[in-house]
Amino acid sequence: MQDLLSASGLITLTTDFGTHDPFVGVMKGVIFSRYADARIVDITHSIQPQNIAEASFWLMRSYRYFPDGTVHVAVIDPGVGTDRRIVAVRSASHILLAPDNGLLADIVSRDNTTQCIAVDAEVIDRIGLHLRSATFHGRDIFAPLAAELAAGRLHFADIGTPIFDFVASPLEQPSTSNDSVVGTVITIDRFGNLLTNIEGAVLAALAKPMVIVADVEYPVVRTYADAMPGAIVGVLNAFDVLEIAQVQGNGAVALNLERGATVTLRNRSG
Amino acid sequence: MQDLLSASGLITLTTDFGTHDPFVGVMKGVIFSRYADARIVDITHSIQPQNIAEASFWLMRSYRYFPDGTVHVAVIDPGVGTDRRIVAVRSASHILLAPDNGLLADIVSRDNTTQCIAVDAEVIDRIGLHLRSATFHGRDIFAPLAAELAAGRLHFADIGTPIFDFVASPLEQPSTSNDSVVGTVITIDRFGNLLTNIEGAVLAALAKPMVIVADVEYPVVRTYADAMPGAIVGVLNAFDVLEIAQVQGNGAVALNLERGATVTLRNRSG
Amino acid sequence: MQDLLSASGLITLTTDFGTHDPFVGVMKGVIFSRYADARIVDITHSIQPQNIAEASFWLMRSYRYFPDGTVHVAVIDPGVGTDRRIVAVRSASHILLAPDNGLLADIVSRDNTTQCIAVDAEVIDRIGLHLRSATFHGRDIFAPLAAELAAGRLHFADIGTPIFDFVASPLEQPSTSNDSVVGTVITIDRFGNLLTNIEGAVLAALAKPMVIVADVEYPVVRTYADAMPGAIVGVLNAFDVLEIAQVQGNGAVALNLERGATVTLRNRSG
């Protein structure tokens, strides 16, 4: 191998394709057709259609739980069929592939050892992908490319050209003032927990943190069981972001909030 | 082996079981119990309950993306527990298994090298499946049969008797007149795209194609990005069928259409 | 190995995490990080949030379809972050892991050869899990523990201490009187079939069984196809429980019933 990264044979998939249709299954068929020993893990296929920020939020917080040498494919691709580039990022010992639409930009900005390339059109042609559709590059480009990388037949160092003009992340950052941090609900999980873009380090800086949602104050607790069933609480969740939850209930329903809602974090006065 | 087909060890599953209940998981348990090295890919489990036409549409357009030697199991089975036959089809280097309810009929009609058999009751007994339930042949017959085929312990040539009275496909065909083709929406994907039964060859025959849906004309474009966000367009999709889409939106919602809706394709006059 | 159980390398997952978020994918990443050759099967991730009874019902009826030596992980865990114990059960040649909240209690009560242990905190620390989150033990404890057991590096006999004060099952049992059995709808499947806690042995004891739902009598048939489309019937399903179904329809919608509804089984008089 020409670079130090040794492929684990593992490929993860993050898309907005859902699992209702055969799109993901067909991508796996293409992967196995090129690389019979692949192991494939679905991170999620339920990203809101074309919500690049949500995909970025989850992929950034998920990929390091996989073995070194994993190839992560993320296809949220409103620009499919245009001349938007396909980009590859190497972060720690992981390779990530996505359209150049900002999806990987947060991973790049958090890790200054990251290498970023645009995949050469010549490479895509060389592995036999010139007969591609205009609407399903997940199947026709990303799956074959991931298979070749995971099989160790293509190497990160050989597939593209370094770039420095990555499309910027669409993910909002919280704004900080003297006495508070104003964040945003990025996604809502299956339990109705509202996950924000406010991270653990911000929370840790406050001595007596509390959250304000729709003008009402709620406590910040260590875990759900630290409050009574039905209570609304802030919790630093297992992905190191502040979430607003209803204990043994559905916070999004109880508070009637959607993605994009504002969450303010501040110190309790007195 | 007695036939030329070499099993890939791969099994795909297409059902209307959903993933809400453990039905699919239990089928996989049965497969692994018989064949520890199986690899299993879900094509989809979200076929509308008992919608054989939808399953036929997707399986026909998906199976060739998998490696040669793959065993494809399709269980949409309103006749479970009756004496309906179980059929196996060999198409190219793939084996497909389904109840004899028309699900595989389109695959057979498109490929005149296809071999079709009804699985012998004696074979089902021989692999120990006489103690089967009356309601879950996916677990009790299809999964074990697929495992034995994928493991290479059973061979297509040995499991049944050629048949020529296949149950016909429930999938509608478009009707063609001098100046137009009238098709039907067969399924709606996660993005709200309306997928029709009009194929690429039909579209290619028109110099200036446009589509008519609910008495309104829309253009046919090469890819979604060729029209403005919000526009309704016809697109030849990556599975070679005409779909009606709203660019960066949900066509089914925007047009308020369901499966079964009529789509007319014709040449733009002038 | 110190016990007779030989690990199959297979791990099953049963959770209420859904597949909308990356929770399950990340658990799989953790498993593969520790045990590259693992095979992982999803039983279901769609247990109603925190519905321990539903998880118990399905896991009890699913786990024996998997190969001997399988490790089954069930995470429905409203007490996460508290000092609730983690328990392991060995039943036949299977290992099951869950929080001590009653989820495994029915499996234990049905098999008097079962061994039950509470996992030692020291074991959890030893495999490097002291840096765990307060809210996601599926990722931080259950996945690593399952990986070590499935890899054969940890053995059931070595990871805990026998316990006899298991938290009781939340799953209701049917009540039996002279002439009838009164059961409860535990779950509703994708087809709208209403699955009860009344088992095959109870049904087999009746010569001419019929069911009463919302004061209306319905017949008990062998399979769906034994009645006309649209008919409401009782059927002993493939998991050995009585279900109420509408033939080729959705029983739950047709009858307007939810989980918890009462179903009475009795002999037809005369």
C-alpha cells in the first residue's frame, strides 16, 4: 500500500434514501459485486431529504466509533447529475466520501491533520463508471469507489487532487455572549429528544447551567433518571451535545418544537 | 455441482414484512442456523402489504446489481397456508424464489433464457420443513431453502419440475397509441417521486418528449438539477423508468397523486 | 473455554432505538471495533419506546431461531444511568444480555435450566468501559460486552454472580376461568394483526374455539386463506400465540383497537 492507512474492509452508509425503496439494497449489491468480503453498516438512511446539515451533524459524531480503516460513504446529494465534485477526506484513520456540498466540512474544520481531495474524473472512469446514471451516483459512483477503497485496490493517496476550496458547512454554530449561549435544535431523535449544536465544552464552562426553551427555564441534569417522569430537562447526551428531553416522554411533542428551534443555555443566577 | 451456477453465498430479501416486527430478523436467524457464512442483503421490506405488482417492479429492476450466484427471496404471500406453489426462476446467473402469484412473471417474460420450476414438495420435506407453520413460510420454507441453495448444498436443477403455467404478472403495462403512451404510477419513493411503468426505450423514441399528469404538461429533463427548485419534471430515472418529480421537493404531495395515477407521455407539438 | 457454550460469532440486537438515528449503527461500529468477524442481526429496533413488555414478548419468541452460541442484546432501558444492574441469562445454548428491568424474566420463568447472573462492575471496568456515558449504555456497555462474549474472549461463567432476585416481568398473563380465557393484545404487527398473550396450548385445549373482541364473536381458523377477504378471524400464528387478523386487511384499523385491548377465547356453545 502506498499510504499508511490499512483498509478494514468495513463500509458505512449515511444517506437520505430511506429504507422504503431498494436504493440502499442496490448500493450493497454493487459493493458486494466488486468486493465479496465487504462488511457494510448502515449509520442511517433517514436523514431528512436533502438536509445536509443533519447528515453532517450525525456523521461527524458517529464515524470514530468504527474501526480504523473504515470507509464512510455519505450521499445527500441535491446536486446529483451536475458537475459538483466528489470529495474524499482522510481523518484519523478513516476515509470519508461525499458530494462536495459541505457535508464533510465540519469534520475537516475540527481536525487540522485532515487531508482533503477531489476525486479525479479519470479515476472514476478507470474503475469503469463512465456508464453512470444522471440521478443515482450512490449506486453508480459512491458504492463502487467505496468498494475499491475498502478492498485496498484503490488508495486514498491515488484517487484525487488536494483541494482547499471545500464547500462550507451548512451547520449553524451557536452564538456566545457574556452570560449565555444561543444554540439551535439540529435534529430530533426517535424518543423526541431535541439535539442541539451546543457541545459539552460549552456546558462544562458553566457552574450552574440551565436551559431556556420558548421562554421557560429547565434544569440541566446528568441523566434522564435524575428527574421525575414527565419533567423537561437538559442533558449532555452521549454524543457530547446538549439535548432537551422529557423524562420517559417525548420532548418534541411536549414542547411542540421542530428542528431549527432556539435553545438558550445560561448560568442560573443566585 | 450439477449446474453451471456457482453460489455466491449472498441472499437478498424482498418482503412486505416491514422492519417493525422481528419477522425479518427471525428469517435471518434461520438462514444463519443452516449456513453460518451467508451474507444477507435487504432489498426492501416495505412493499405495501400484499402489493405483488410493486414487489415485482422493484425486484425486476434490482436483482442484476447483485453478484452472479445470488439467491433472491421475495415473500409477498397472501396465499400463505394454501396449496399455492413455490416457484424458482433462474435468470442470468441469479436464482429467484417466490410464491407462484405473479411476482416473478415479469422477470420470466423479459428473458427467454429463463428457467422456471415449481419447487417439489418432496424437496421441502427432505430439508426438514414438514413441521412448518400455516402463516409464516418466509421463515419456515423460503429462508431454509435459500440457505441451502446459497450454501451450494441444493442446486437449482435438483429442486423442482419445469412449469409453463406460471401465474401471470399483476403489473400493468403502458398502452401505446399513435401519438402517446399512457402509463401508470406503480410506486412512490421516499422523495415523493412518482415511478411509472414507462421505460427508457419508449421515451427514447420521442424527439421532444413531455408528460401530462392531471391535465397539466410538464417537461422531461435529464436530471433534477436541470430545472428550478419546485418545478415538476419528468426524468428517466436510474432504474430506466420515467418518474415524475418535484425538484428538491415531494412530487406526490405537490401533485396530490397516489399509486395508480395515470401519466401520459407524448411529443411536444411544434 | 470454561463453559460448554461455544460462541457462534453472531450477535442479535433488540432495542427501542429505531433506525431513524445512528444509535444502532454506532453500536455496530463498536462491536466491529472489538470483534472484526462479528455477524450482527437486527431482531427489531422498533419496540415502542420503553415498552419492556413488548420487547420481552418478541425476544422470548425469537431467540431460539438463531444458531446455538448466539449472543442476544436487548436494550430497552428507561433506567440508564442509574445503578440498575445489567443481567445475563443463559438459556439453552444462547446468551441474553439486558438491563435488569424484567425484560428477560419470562425467558427465565419458562426454562428451569436457565442460569442468571448480574454482570460484575469489575468486568465492565476490566474491558475498559469505565469512561461510559450516562445515557447510552447500548453503545458503551452492551455492545462491547456482547462483542467480547461473541468473540469468545469473555465467557458467561466468568462475567458475573448468580442472582435470584430478578426484576419481575411486566408482561401480563391471561386469566383463565371455567369456560373462557381472557387475554390482552401485546403488540400489533405491520399488517395490523393484533398479537395476544394467549398461547397455542391454551387454544388446543378447546374443541370449538372462538374469540370475542369488543363484544363480537369471530371464528378461529387455521390460516388467513381459510376465510374470505375482509373477514375478522382468530389464528394461532407462527409464534404460537393467538392473533386477531383481518384477512387481506388491517385488523387493528378495522376493529379500532390498540395494545392492551382485551381478547376472550372460549368454546362455541352447541
